[in-house]
Amino acid sequence: MNMKYALAVVATLVAGPILAAGDPAVGEKEFSKCKSCHSIVAADGTAIVKGGKVGPNLYGVVGRPLAGLEGFKYSKSLVEAGEKGLVWSEEEIATYLKDPTAYLKNATGNSKAKSGMAFKLAKKSEDVAAYLASVAN
């Protein structure tokens, strides 16, 4: 093996995110806590999870810019975070779910930032993020 290649692989592994990979099957069960406010509806109108409309549709959320769903009224702080170029990844979603307001304060640098989502998912947020990634594939 090329030494430069081996060092690059090791550096990538060491510098990569420390979050454990989530389990989509566990996340699907945990999503029952989310569906009172969120639905998952494919672009063709197929409902994967029928849920509330207080929160945005979460179909295809992984890879979407924060506050990036057309037609949904996001909190001012979430829009501000989106304007900074942040994109929802599984890691970002998992961190956000643990404490949405703390996430936005950190993302925006604004100590007064607020989230429109009061719910916190202290456990299994990585699983919900993995589930959300799986439903749009």
C-alpha cells in the first residue's frame, strides 16, 4: 500500500465525526414521537408517514439546506443558520434533535437564537437521523 494513501486514510478516520452510526429501524420507531408535528411525504405525494403540519415535511431532509423547504415558515434563527450555508446531514440532525435551541445558538453565534421546535430527543437522535436518511433513498 502506498504510504501517502495509508496516511490519508488514517487521517480521515481520526479527523472524522465521532458520532456512532444510527439504526434506521430504531429511528423509525422513535419517529412516532415526531409525527405529531412532522410528516414524511414523497415528492409524488406518497405519504410515508402521515403526521402533523406544524413542522416541515422531512422527506429528503438529509442534504437540504437548513430552512430550505419552499413554502414553510421557519423560525428566524433557523433561517439565519441556513443563510450561513449549513446543510442537514445525519450528524447535524442528530445534534439538532438533542437540543434545537442550543444547536441554533451555536450555529448562528447568537445567544438569543430560538428554535420553533421545543421538543428535545435526548436519546436515539442518531437513529432518527439515520431513518430520515433512509426514507428518501
